[in-house]
Amino acid sequence: MSNSAPPQSPLPNSEVDERAAQRKKLIAARQALPDRLERAVSLQSALRVWLVGRSEKRIGAYWPIKGEFDPLPALYRWSEANDVRRIGLPVVNRDAGTLKFHVWFPGCPTELDAYDIPKPKDTEMFEPDLMLVPCVGYGPTGSRLGYGGGFFDRTMKALRPRPVTVGLCYSNGFLPMLREQADDLPLDALITDDGVVWQR
């Protein structure tokens, strides 16, 4: 992100407002889930099983915030099986509004970014061939409701070849009427505590 004016949204104001209201409602509901721990265990298991058959060696993930599912335990188990596998956490490129992924491992040095989210400090950067993407909500055809900043979408558009993208969300985030917008990049798979609910 730069100091220049942000690009105009292609969505009508009413739809922008509706999505903002949906985000706020879903984030509050996620943080208040009484069974979030049980849901997290189920999603950890579903993610670990899904990763078993994958050939990718470099996975970009995220540091969980606002009650998000934490994918890092499952990824650490995945990385232990092969010493060439790499896990990356995002570092924001403020000028481009995109993310760069730096190697993460348990105990690696971190520092807070501009949004007070931990990021790896002084570790190697790499381009992921698979990205785990946090979802605030999701629709029936792999559509994703994010936080509205566009960081993951811009990053996926900029990477060549485009990485496989997997959305992660608790099943209470299902929005039956959510559809992809013109600027949205569709996910290749979507995994919840109910298992794989979408896959191309």
C-alpha cells in the first residue's frame, strides 16, 4: 500500500457496505464460537490428510488473527516428513500492496509488522507453490470473503506460475449467496472443519 489514493472499488457502494457488514458479523461470530477448539482439531486433521497427497514443497501460510484457524501445527508436521519442505509467513510489501513469503519454523525470530502481526525476521524469502489463504467467509463455488485489503488476491495475481490456493475457514462462515466478483481469484480448494468442501 502506498500513500496514494486507493483504487476505486468495482463494486457498488451498497455491495461494499454489505460485504463490510458480513465481515464484521462473521469475525465476531468466529471469535465467540463456543466449540472453536473442537473445530480447530477437526480442521487440523482435514488439512493434514489433504496435504498427504500433495507434491508441493513450498507452502505460504499466515499467522492467525481474530480467531482464525491456525494452520501452523499441521504445516510443521508436514515439513517434518521431508527436509526440503518450506513453510513461509507473509511480509507485507506496502508499496505494491502484496505479500512476500519468508521461511518460518517454530522458534524462529519474529517481529511485528505494520499491522502488529508477527512476521519472520531475517529469514530466506521464497515464492510458494501452494498458498493457504484465511477466509472470513466462503461461498458454495469456492468464492472467498476476505478482510477486504486485497493482499492475497494481488499476490496470487503477481506470482508466476500461479500457486495452488487453498482457503481455510470454519464451517460457520458459509455464505450460500456469496459469489465471485470480477477482481476475485477463485480458490482451487476450500477446507473447513467439515472437510474438503470445494475442490477444482
